[in-house]
Amino acid sequence: MSAVSRTDKPAGRFRRMLDRLSSSQEDLHSAELQQDAEAAGCTKIGECGDRQIVTVTGTLRTVTLRPRAGVPALEAELFDGTAALDVVWLGRRSIIGVEPGRKLIASGRISMSHGRRVLFNPKYELRPLGQE
């Protein structure tokens, strides 16, 4: 006899309400970010592979200035609810509007560095503040 998992059951209005009430704030935020990625037609970061050209979207968690090989580099962590991605702009000390909490769409080629996904010098679009 096999047990039916909770995700396999049809989700009624009452079940969805109970799930929302019993979920943590972080889980709700992750689900919202995943829905935004799907609505924008972007690839989920968790599904991105090495050397793949992608368009991803999410929220910037951190933004830091971290020199690489003596060259200034602005580094930000982008999170879409499935995984995190490091976005690095080489030769930049700051970019107006790139700050923690801001939503961003970025396009480019993914590379793997020390087991983390990295996107160097991407094309990017800042999402309007009113839509956050």
C-alpha cells in the first residue's frame, strides 16, 4: 500500500489556506520568487548548468565590493527561491540601483567557481521599485 504524498493531492481552497498558515515566511518568499521567475519566462537558478546561456531573475541578497586579481569587482548574490547565483561585474566599484533587496533580471553564460554558480558581466535589468 503506497501513501499519497501531500503534493500529489488536489489542492483545494482550504488546503492552500492551511499550507500558507503553516509555512514559514522564508518558504512563502521563496514560492513568490519562483512564481515571478516563471511569469517572466526565466530559467530557475537551481536548473542552470555550467556554461549554459540563461536569463534569470530574483532578489539581490547581498552586494559587496570584492577585488579579483587586483581589479575592483562588484559582487552580488541573486536568489530566486530555488538556489543562489553570484553576479559579478568586473572593473566596477558600484552600480546605481544595485543594492540588497532589489529585484533584477540578468542574462549571460553561467560558470561554476568553487562549487557555486557565477554570472560574470551580465546584461541586466533592474525591476521597477513599485513592483516589489
